[in-house]
Amino acid sequence: MIYVAFEMILIISILVRRRLPDELARIFHECPTAWAVLALLIYASGSAIILPRLFAGMTGAFVPVDGLVSEVPLAPVSGNIAQSGYFVLGGFIFFSLTLLLLARSGATQAKIIPHAQERNNDEYLLLRAIGKGFFFWTWLNAATGVLDLASKLAGGGDVLLPLRTAGYALLTETEHAGFWRITGLHPEASAFGAAALAGLAFSFTYWRATRSGNALILAIALLSLTLLSTSSTAYAGLAVLVMVAFLAAIRSLLRGRLLHTDATWLGAVLIAVTVILALVLINDEAFAKVETLLRATILEKSNSSSGIERAYWNQRSLDSFFTTSTFGIGLGSSRASSWAIAALSQLGLIGSMLLGFLMVTIAWSPHRGEWGNPPLGSEPRNVIALHDGVRAAALTSLLAATIGGGAADPGVLFFISLATLYGCRRYLQRQRRPSTGLPPTEPIRKGSVPQENRYDSRPGEGPLQPATAG
């Protein structure tokens, strides 16, 4: 995949750093999550070599044979090496980003305060650059999705085909229930739907916290593409996102401080529902194609041939988990139709527990309430928006993979998000309580006496006492 080249550039730039051993030691000292990531990488890559040989022939596996996914007896396959390589690269990206964020974080106890402020600014600039990277990723998905749909509607076919490098048959120029399937730069509509859904979660959450016009336009574009994607994964995930957004709005309302953004999108939804109902009352056939699409992608999906086949993959994968006494069959040995089931069957109970710990780390922020409510446009407010947006994107990506993913690898977005969230939380905690441990000082004006040397020498009041601050 093309992003491997950029991963290697970042990793190599980290490996040539002069103080790399000290910086790695600092990571494991200050970031306990790093130990879980390291343990997961070692277990996943080691089990990919050992488990397929240990349990060879004891259960079945689904692997590509002549371009078709077929069930064969469990045995070592090339996927063990390829998937482990992608998985380890993702873990290295976590360590690389965490190292850079720690290197630019605030000064240690021995540093002076002005220098610490410079380091805090450097840390914010890096977090801002990561945020721009997330926006670029979402805009790229939106732009290529619009280009793909527009070319198909205009009769130009798949104009992005020369950029696709998949070695299997691509069904990128097909219709579903009278609608063109949108794939963008992805190999299939479900992959595009999952990416658009994660981008929608990021942009909507960022807009909700900052009222950013850029994020709002992006959210509207990705919502439209998600609705037109004809992906069952996208529709099921979108239903969950709408429910979560509605619960968040209800929560803010019960607290007596309904956000301006929540009121805006709730009003927009109310208007949209009113318009739709009015059109249905005027013309019963106005949404006939939409009804057909929803029936084909959601209501009848489980009874289709692909739905039955994917359900069989999940059933056999769960059987493999218990057949191997919960050890798993090794990363990349097979595939399923759900990321959660694939992780359970391939990584076993131990690997799944490590993944679960990292998921909890992403979802739960123990000091979230201490960050307060900084004003719009301030640096802390932007970092909070980045934190919440990245967390929403990561969890939505896992949600989409659980609905229709086939691999156990959570993906590079998972590890990038894990490092970004750690950097955001560290920055916000430092803003709340400086790490230098020194009392705040006031600038000394020319000709004045430092505060600790100023005394009140008024007569008749006994011994000299330090003057109180004004």
C-alpha cells in the first residue's frame, strides 16, 4: 500500500536520531500504553509464525485461491508475513509519533519556565500539523468520492482505475438497486463507506467543538457520500453515529447548556424530516428507488448469497477460536467478515485482551472533566477538538470494521490515533498544571526590586514583614 512508503520515511528519520535510546526509554517511562503496544506487536508477529504450524490441519481457514476466497485446512500462508508486516509498521508509527510528541513536550523539572513555554508551543505546532493531516485525509476521501461518482454519472466509468493496485478482480463499475457504487480510491464500496464514515465522525465532532466552517462543509460532503455509497457497512455505522450524536445532544440539554452546534444540526434534521414527509404525502413514489436501495442493502442483505457466505466465515472463525483452545490461528492465517471475530480467531484471547486494553485507552479519558471549557479559537480548545475528533474517527473505524471488516489488523489509523490522543492528553494536562513545579513569576521591570526582596518598612508596625501583593 502506498502509505507504507511514507511510514518508512518517518521511521527512518526516527532511527537516525542521536538520542534515540534515551527517547525510547522516556516513552516507556512516561507512557504505560507503550508497553501494551510492544507486547501486542511481539505476540501478534510471533503467533503468526508459531500458531499456524502448531495447529496445522486442526481447523479450516479462508484464503484467496486463484482469485477466490476458499476454505482450506489451516497451514502457514504468505498472509502471515504480509499482515504481520503491516501490523508491526503500524506499531512503529505509534512509537515514532509518541517520540516526536515527547521530544517537543514541556521541559523537565530542571528547565526554566520560558524555555518550557517554547517547548509547549512546539508541541502544539506538532499537534496542529497532525490535525491538518487528518483533515487532508478526510478531504482526499471526499474529493475522490465526488470525482468517482461524477465520472460514473457522466458515463466516463471508473476514471480512477489507473491508480488502483489491487491484484484481485475489482467491481468498481457496478450498480446496486439503481445507484452507482462509490469507491473513491478504495477497492470496493464498503471500504470507501468505512473511510467516509470515520471522516464524517472526525469532521462532525471537530465542528461541534469549534464551529469550524471547514469541518462543517466536510461533514456535509461526507454525509452525502455516505448516504449515496450503497454500502451496508456505511448505513449500519451511520445509524449508530446518529444515535450517539443524539444522546450527546440530549446530555448537553439536560446539563442546561445546549451547544450552539447541537441546536443547529438538530434543527437541520427536523427540517429535513419535515421536507421528506411532505414529499411522501404529495407523491408516494418519490422515494421508491431509495426504498429499494434500503431494502437491498439492509433488510435483505443477510439473505443474499454474499451475506450467507460472510456469516459462514464468521461461524468458522469462531469455531477456530475454540478449536485452538483460545490461542488463535495466527495473524493473517484466514479472514472473516468482522474485525472483532477476526481478531478473536487469529490473535486469540491474549491478543484480543491487549487490543481491548488499547481500545479502552482510546475511548476513556480519565481527566477529561479537568480540561474545562476554553474559549473558542484558543489553543487548548483546538487541542480538545482534535482529541475528540480523532477519538471519534478511531472508534468509528473500528465500528465499521466490526460490521464488515475481514482482517484482524485494526489499521494504521488506529495507531496514529493512539499516539495523537496521548499527545493531546499530555498537552492539556500540562496546560492545566505546569510540569516544572516552580511557582509562577512576574516579569521584573527595570529599576524595580524583585518581589521576594521588597519589604514594608512603615514605622510603628514592629519587625519588617514581606509586603503583600497588590
